[in-house]
Amino acid sequence: MLTIILTSLLTSFVFIFILMTVFHGRSLIYIARFEEKSKIFLPPNSKNVLRNGISIRLLRMVFKLLNENYPEEEILKKIFEKISSVYKASGWSFLLTPENKEWSFYVWCKKYDKFELEKLARELNEKKPDNLKKILDTKKIYALQNVHKFSRWVDSEKLSAKISTWIGIPIVFKNSVMGILNIDWSHRKRLNSFHLSLAEVLATELSNIVTHVLHIKQLILDANLDILTETLNRRALENFKNIAGQSAVLFIDLNDFKKINDKYGHELGDKTLKIIAERLKRVIKKEDLIFRYGGDEFVVILKDIDDEEIIKSIVTRIKKIIEIPITIDMSSFRVSAAIGYVLNSKTTSIKELIDLADKKMYMDKRQR
């Protein structure tokens, strides 16, 4: 009798073990991919295994990188690279989609570096293709098994030649989609329920990390801040109806910057713009203002200044600090700038001052 009971219990245990393995095995595989040396055991109740397992590993990864003093942009890149590897995807990109400012790609995989993503972001913001609109409206993930059968796939940069299957994962804050993580496959990928379940979990966990751990939320929510350079943006400049009192407006254009993007890639170009913005901050006073006017153009407003000789000296210092050699990822190069300025001695519209400074900048460029 005892033998029969033990045999029955053993059979039941094996049956339960098999059931758990069948239903939760794939979830555990996905979790294991987040850590090469992770040890996964089948729990007695694994209803939330996927969510809890990934949440713990993502947070552990973030805090490890923070402790190693990685900048938050690099932390996001490493997280998204890990997610892409978990999915065994071909590429990824993170598109910021704030409601009250321009869209922009914040980080992306190396293989997309040759595409003009800034141009694509503007087009996506303008046309709002159905796949992205669905995410914005529902705040939920969306997937396309075959992007070639999707009529509203905006593709000015010919990315469809590189992408066949796509998943969009929203980053949500206060019921608004602040960004979309795009996971791409260059081959036709058969998406199953586990791929989609993983995406749903990531949508929640990434939203928590981006909005509560990293400071990117402030960059996105501040309508007057340029996300890339963390200077003021063009919208903020347009809010300056008039400039009262003694002040000067500088219009700065980086010479031949397109050649840097073409030679080294747009990721390095973006890093260069951030370096230039930081250098500008070191030259001017704290109360002065820096605006990113366009792709490689900046406008600086110098306050409480009426001496043209001082303005000329500031312009000279700006040119010199911009021309200091830049080294990024083992690539070294120089950047130069053409600068035009105008002194405001009375209340004048900001648009008029910028137009005048812009014309003087072109005069300076022709004198190179």
C-alpha cells in the first residue's frame, strides 16, 4: 500500500512539473537571457514570473550602470541593446513622442547610424502613421508581422529595406506616451504570444525606469528644452517677442557639419553637438541664454551688454573653444563655426535681430 501511495505521489509531482515547464518554460528562457549567468528555478506559483523576473533584472542592470557613472543616455542604450538581444532582433530605435514639442530619435542601434533619423522623426510627427497612432491612442504595444503589407508605413529613409517585422513598445507617463521603443527584424519573424507578453511587461517596466529612475522625463516634459543638447529650443526662442534693454544676439552655424555626419555617422554627430553646447555654456554668463535653433545652428542672447568690443571678444572665444579638437570613440576631428552678431540698443523683435545676425553670419562664412 505504501508503495502505491508513493508511486501515485511521484506521478502527480512529475505531471505538475511537466505542466509548469510547458506553460512557463518560455518565460523563464526570456528572463534568463537578461543575465548570462542567471540561475532560474521553477517556482511553485509562476503567474507573475515574467514580470517579476524582468523587473528585478532591469533594475539591477540600471543601478549597476548608475554606480559605474554611466550617463543616462548610455544606460538606455545598454538596456535597449539587451532587450534587442533577448528578442534576437536585428535592430532597435527609441523615438521620443512628446505632445508639445518636436519628435526625435533619442538613441538607436549602430546599424541605423547612417540614416537621417532627425528627418524621419519630423516626418513621423507630421504624418502620424497608423502603427504609431494606434500606440499613442491606446498606450499599448503594437506589432506588425509584415510591414510591407502595411499601407501607412512612413518610410522616407527607406528603412523598409532593412525591416520586415516590427514591435512598438510605449513608454508611458501620466497617461501619455512619451516615447516608443521600436524593435525590428530584417527577416520575417513569426511573433507568438510570448513575444507579445514580453513586450507588454517591458512597456510597464521601462515606463517605470524612464520616469522614476532616469531624468529623461524632465527633458521630454519641458516644452522649452532641446532634448539632445539640453539647451533651450526654438519654441522657447519664439516666445521671446521682444528683447528689452542692452543685449546682443549671436547666430552660430557650424561649418560643414554634414561632412561629420556623413563620415562618422549621426550618432557621433549628435555627441558632437552636445559637446559644442557644453563648450558654449563655459564661455557665456549664467544669465545669458543658449538656444538650439536648427540642426547645427545655435542662437545666443547676451544680456546686459552694450560694448561691441566685448561682444567681439566673446565671439572670438566661442570660435576658439569650438575649434578645440574633439575625440569621440577613437575618432578625432575639428569643428569650426561662422558667427554673426547684432547689438540691440532698443526694444526690438527677436525675429528681426535673428535675421540680422543670420545675415552677418553668412558674411562671416564667406570670409573663411
